[in-house]
Amino acid sequence: MDHYPEPPSSAQELDLLLQQIDAGAGSFAALSDEQRAQLKTGLSEDWIAAYLDKYPVPAALDAATSEYRAIEAGLRYPNLPENVRADILLEFNEHHGEGGPEHWSTA
């Protein structure tokens, strides 16, 4: 596949799109497994480049901790590749400190 669509602007929309690609829904039905994999990789890389730094990390520590853990466990955005979820979690560390919720301080 030489060209793929622009990635959606939110992680939730990207997650849903990747789920549709995996399922071979609609226009993705004609793609081979290899083409689907390439499409997912391209969309994920483009999303990281265009939107990762705009990810809405919650300012409140309790909300950030809850969302971080859900992303880390794959409960939130289960269709995103591991590298995309890891990059999102790094955004949380940028806002709240290194090491994840266990190391974020309320002091």
C-alpha cells in the first residue's frame, strides 16, 4: 500500500480505526494481512509525529494515575500498538515526572 489516509487527531479515534483495519471492515476488506500491518504501522507513526505532543494528559494526579494505569494495562486503547501506548505514557511522565504514578508526588 503506497498511500494511506491521514491519522485521526485523537488516540481514541486512532484506536477505533486500527480496530476496523484489523477486522477488515469496509474498504479495508480488500487488503491483505501484510497491507493491513503496513497501514497500521504507517498510521501509528504518523499519529505519533502529528499528535502525540497534543495528547490531553489530565492535570489532576488522580485522573492522570487512573488513565495512565488503564493505558498501561491495555484497557484503554487496546488496539494501539505497544510503541504508541508507550509513547503516550511518556507524555504523562513529561507532565507529572519520571517513573509513572508510583513516583509522582503530591507534595
